[in-house]
Amino acid sequence: MTGPLHGLRIVDLSSVLMGPYTTQTLGDLGADVIKVESLEGDLVRQIGPARNPGMGHVFLNANRSKRSIALDLKSKEGKDAVLKLISKADVFLYNMRPQAMARLGLTYEEVSKTNPKIVYMGVFGYGENGPYAGRPAYDDLIQGAVGLPSLAFDAGATIPRYVPCAISDRITGLIAVNAILAAIIHVKNTGKGQRIDMPMFETMATFVMNDHLGGQTFDPPVGKAGYVRLLSKERRPYKTKDGFVCAMIYNDKHWANFSKAMGAEAPFTADPRFATFGNRIKHSDEVLGKISDLFMSRTTAEWMDILDKADIPVTPMHTLQTIFEDPHLKAVGFFHEEQHPTEGKLMRMPVAGHWSETQPASTRHAPRLGEQSVEILTEAGYSEAEINAMLAKKITSTPAETPDAKVEV
């Protein structure tokens, strides 16, 4: 089977994580993703652990389902080559600042002359119509800009903390996937391409403030910003006698079942503050605090049994070690082995979801730097002599390149 995006070609001029995660998602869905790298390669190739230089774990987990070509885009020949690739593509994605794209001569105006139907997607820090335009941005900076470390502090952390995942990069990347697919439909309906800017700051501000706009939703405001339950200092995994458990005693049915299961051990359940869903949300600190105290009276296994029988959502709290032993993930074959041609046996994860006809899946191993340079240039119409000249002038490179490298097309 082929993926649902089979036949779609994407030229990917992105590095680090946000752009690569976007295009890996599209590649897993069947698109032909051409990753254009500098001769030095994507920076995250250097993040270990790794078995071989340039093939670190972060790169491997954000760059499968792609082909790699190395090009010196500061040279005329390199720019001409990428424009040839774009001429036959559906999507061109980059995550440099737009000012850098202008210096390379790869603005939307320039690119659309080559291909008027191109979807020109930029994923970068800040929108171009505000005072932050052109500022550099990384996941940590955007987390801070939208208040995530502050929210962690408000919710009980001893100091402001970043979420220990590159959440801004990945969320913005997924929103970009949606936008690209919508723009492709627009092209098919109208024959017209377009430029799309997907700024991290505005995207994440929407994501965070959907929860926390609070009373500021209304004009005039009816209260302060913030969602009280999410900001409760007591909202955390419940400590048990021997570990932690995650439970959601949330709606009225859950609360009634919990009260019945605990009986005299939970006299606080009769408190009027806890009688309705709205009141429990309003008094989240008190509700969650009382439950926390009660949870320390039993083991994790005992709580799992009690709450399962009471039809209350519950799960053990995994660590980065115990998640590999989760029985559900084992049963569905979530972590599985892949043989990489140069990196050996790797642990992989599937594309989430099940499709009856066009199941997405990894289509290629994560490439070495320039692994498909010759193949891609040949597809673009370059001759053997032209490719060898580009290799000699260091306009492009291949993994096995030596000063006397030659190719046979």
C-alpha cells in the first residue's frame, strides 16, 4: 500500500526540529520529501547518543521518510539546483527567518516565478507584521513568551520550568501540516499556490490561551485569566504507598462512584463545595488536596483495582524506563525494531492511528547527509558530467565523497 499523500513532492529547506517534524509527518503519510541540507548538515545530526557521526538520535527520530541532498545555497549553482527541485514540487517549506530567505534569493516572489502553484510554507518565530518580526526563536524562548514556565510556577513548581519536551516545535509543526494540506486542496480547486507564514509565537499563544483566557474571554472581563483546575497546585499524580498513580475523578458519575467505593473513608465527599462539577472545579485545590491525602493510604496496585472497578479513569505513572514495559504498548507492537543500513538495529515507533486503506508508515530510513544527492540531481535533469562538476566544486556532496569522487549516472 502507498500512503494517502503518495505523489505529493515536498522540498524541505528546514533544520533542527520544527520544520523536520512537519515534513517527517508528511513523509510518513506518503509524500516524497527532499531534505535540502547545507554541506555541514542539519545541526541536530550532532546531538547524541549516536553510533556514527552525523546520525544522532534526535535526527533519526525527526527525519525518516525523507531523501537528503547536500547543497551550497550561497552559490549560484546551488540556488539554481534548489529552484529546479522546486519547479517540480508541490510544497516548499523552510524554517529560516524570512530575512535569510531574502538573502538567499528564495523569497515567495522569486520561488513562485519558478512554480506558480507552489505552496510556500514558512515556519519561524514571529509574524512579519509585528515588532518581533525577524527575531530568532527556539522552543524554550517561545515557551517562555507564551507563559508556560510561569504557569508551571503558578501551579506549584518551585521555580519557573520549561515543559521538558520540545512542545512548541511539534505543535507548530502539526498546525503547519494542517495548513499545508488545506493549501494543497486550494491548489487543486483553483490552480493557485500561495505563501503561508506559520509563526510559533502566535500559534502557541492560541494553544495556551484556549485554556487560560478565562474571564478575559468576555468584554468587559468577568474575571481574571487562567483555568483554575489546570493551575491547581494539587493537580499532579497522586502519591501512593509505593509510587504514583494518575486518576481523573472528574464528572458527577466519577464522583458518585468514588464516594460509593470509599464510603466512610471519604466523608469530605458530602461537602457542598464538592457536590457539583462546577463547584469542584471552583474549589480544585481543596478537592484535589483531599483526594491526595486519601491516596497515600494504599499501594498503586490497590488503587488501580479500586478505581477500575468503580469505572474511574486511571493509569499508572510511567517513567522513561517503565513505559517500555507497558502492556498495552507491548500488545499493539508500539516499540519495534528497524534495521538501518548504516546505524544498525534501531527502536522505532509507528505512525499513530489505523487506516483501512492507506495506512501511513515510515517510507525510508533517516538519510545520511547527501545520501541521495546524485539521485535527486539526476531526477532534476542534471547530467553525469554536471553532477561530477558540482561535486568537484563542493556545490553538493555525497556520504562517500573524497577529493576525487566521481559518480556514474
